[in-house]
Amino acid sequence: MRKQIPTPLVLAALVLIAVAVAVGLGAGSALSPEPSAERGAEAEKRPALRREAAPDPALEPAARYALAARNWTPATYTRSWERQLVLAAGRYRRELAGRRPARAELAALRADASSSAARLVRAERDPRVVDPRARVLVTLQERTQATGQQIDGETVNEVKLRRLGARWRVVGWSVLPGGGAG
């Protein structure tokens, strides 16, 4: 039986779901309380008014980019780089395009049995950076392996974005030392 490998679209959908759940858990405020038993049948006839906060559209591409950058094996490293290119723009994209993984680099990753696996913990937008720019801190739980060594832990990825039309594009990315406070 052949094992089915998730396509990039399936992975993107999973990231979208994770971001939506993370945002939804911290969002939403009631404008009026839920009907209570004390208010009786009259209160139950009127629906409670709720205003849900819309998900921040900058979070999804930031999380997708960080996950693309931090999830790879030697066999998928070039595809991870290509996913990053799709999400990037401007000078950052041109610089990234100029750093296509070379055969020697891929051979070294294979020789060292290197890999990196990450899952999204949270994505938070820096409120001090305003539209059309955004700075998102993406926290990932990571496991990185090379030459028989393994490192597990959380990393904070700083993703800088710029809104181009209706889409957010990555214009900078780095892993912050010490967890990224401030």
C-alpha cells in the first residue's frame, strides 16, 4: 500500500485551521450576556448579540512562512525554499531567490542526516507596526536534528510583512535569540 503524502495545499489548509483556532481562542467579546434562566422565556426568544473579532489576515502568511522555513528534510529542502519564495516579496524575495539550495548543500544535509520539524504554537501581531506593514511573532515548537544530535524547544520567529493590494507578503524573516521579547 502506497503511503499518501500531504500536498502543499493540504498543509496550507492545516496551517489556516491552526491559526484560525489560535486566533479564535483569544478573540471575541460579548456585547450582551447570554440569556440566563433568571430572565425566563422572554430572554430566550431574543438571540444574544455577539461581535467576533475578524482573524488578522497578516497572521496566516506569517505562520505559513515560518513553518515553510522550519519544516524540511534533505528531500524536501528545495520545496520548502520554493514555498518561502511564493510568500515573499520585494528585495527579500530577490535575495531569497538568489540563494537556491545548491547540490553541495543538499548533499551535506543528507550526509549529516539533518532535518527540522516544527508545529505552530501561536502567532501574535505587534500592534506598534501599522498597515501597510506588519510584524508577527510566530512561536514554533521545533525538533532539529543533525549528525546524531537533536535539539527540541520553542523558537520565536520574527516575520515582517507588507500588504500589497489585498495580500500580505513576507519582506523579512529571522529567528529571534532569547525568545524575542520586545
